[in-house]
Amino acid sequence: MPRRMKTHSNNLVIVCEGTDTEYLYFSELKDYVLSHFPDRYSAIKVVPVPEEIIKEKNPKRIAQVRKLNNVPQYHYYCKYESTAEAYALYRAQPTRYVREAALFMQEDGYAEGWAVFDNDKHPAHEAAFRYASQDHVGIAFSSYSFEEWLLAHFERCAKAFQHSECKEGDKELRCGSIEAVADGDCHGENCIGGRLRSQGYIPDYSKNRKGVFGEYTLQHLETAMINSAWLRYRSAGALWESNPYTDVDVLVAKMLNEQKCYDWYVVGRTFNYAGSKIMVSMTDDGQIEITNIGDMTVIIRDTENAFVNSNFATIASSERALLEPGDSKRVAVPEKAVAFVLKSGVRHSVIDLAS
């Protein structure tokens, strides 16, 4: 009889696409969490690491799997796949990362599994998200690349980058750095790495640069969460077809036990608030109208709402309001306000006034 794996209630495995950018970032985040919040998780595992690049979950099929695989850099963890057809179901990127996370949960007793990958023109995004839903695996996804999440710590950028780094052949041009070749330097117009360097956000950024989490991004975490929510608000259709897009903030906030989450809404959109439903609309004279369209009474305190500017700094707040079902309240919009924020517990609903 096979050994029954013990599942701990709070251990976590994160399967990264590679051993550079994502792996380094989450390894540093792991060390930070275990050091500062020792009771948060019993264990955190970040893969791949070198000794685990090839690891077959079913030892009886090692020879068969290696014959099918035959490419050492594929870090794919196998279980039931004994034929080429079965292996092909999970081999394609990014499906294999979801499969690895699921098998760590099923075979090694991890209570929670996440796959971290980006668009990178992978062929099987739809399948990966379908398998993740079936196997209860979380996905932390970025488009175009993981650098989209890093950039969100510093600016709200709507540019649809097509490269993480500009290259000449296989050589990175290091745009935005002092060693960049002058006639090939896009200065951050075409690549996200160049944007991070040229704007001085992470001046010496590279994919294998250690210390990015602690040195550059930790102090800007809330900004990144706000900007990531803004990117998702702007996205339409399948998220793997969106650009720019990132939801890495969901995993990071979960690991750090952050008590805030942001949702962006367009003016006129209905959203849940304090047990009821609220809609914020614009009036002809430039005010906002807050309407309770639900069936519960809503109290909006002056500490639970704010008008913010483009830097998300508070400009003003409205006075306390009690809204019975069907009631509305009009509020003047201060100059330079780009959004109105309603807070309810950990949820911060941001209504975009600038679009």
C-alpha cells in the first residue's frame, strides 16, 4: 500500500517558470516571510532548484519518461503519463508548471500550490488555466513578462511591451544602462527591463539580479497592488491575451498576509459594498452621485472614502452618509482627483474618474 502523505494546513509550494527572475524573487520573499512571520507557514518551497530539474514522481516509469522527454532542462514532474500522448497533455508550456504544482500537492502533502509564469507566447495558456481550476492550483500570471509586476511598484503604465529585454541575436542589449549600445538602446520604449533601468527604478536590473525584492520592491508593495488592480481593470477578454496584465500581487499579498485588496471599477458600474450594492456615477455638473441600489442600509464614514490624485494620495473625503436602499448622495469632485475610493474592511473599491 502506498504511503499516505501527511498534508499540513499551512505549507505552500511555488513552481516558477525558470531559475532566474521569478525564482530569485520568490526565494527572497520566502526568506522574508519565514523570518518576519514565522507562524505564517510551516514550510514554503520554491522550485525549480538545480537538483530537482529532473524528478519523476513514479519511479517505475523513469525509463519511459526519460525516453519521451530526452531534454534535460524540462523540469516536469510525472505521475500517470506512460505514453507519449498522455505525456503531451501536460508537457506544453505553461501547462507543465500547473501540473508540477498539483503533483506536489497530491504526492508531497503541500496544502497549497501555485504556478508562476508569464505570457512569453506559450502555446497552452487555456489548457493551463483549465487544469489549474480542476486541480485547485493558483496561478500568478503576468503579460508580457514577470517584469510587468516589478514595474507596477513604480508606475501605472499602460504600454503593451513586447519584450522583457531587447536582444541582438541571443545577446541582451541592456537598454537604459551605461553599457547599452547607443544605436540599439530603446531607453525603455520597447522592453520592460530597459524601462526599469532607464527610469532609475532598478538601475542595475538583470534577470539574475539578486536582492530585487528587498532592496527595490518591498517598500513600494502597496503601490504595486494598486497598479496591478488598475491593469486588471483595463483588461478585456481572456487574461492571457491581455497586455499589460499581472495578478502576482494576489500571491504576494497572501504570503505576506496583507489586509488590503484593491478592485477598480468604471463609473456607472455596480459593485458590492458593506453588504449592499453601490453605483457611483458622474452628474452633468461634474459631481459624483453615490447610489445604494441594494437592499441593505449603507453607512459611508468619512474615514472610509477618499478622493485621490494620480499618485494615489488622498486629496479630500466626503462627510458621513447614511444611504437607505434607493437613496443617493451627490459629492463635489475636487480638482486633480482621478479616482474615488470606498473602503469596506480589507476591500478598497476604486472608481476611476479619469477614464
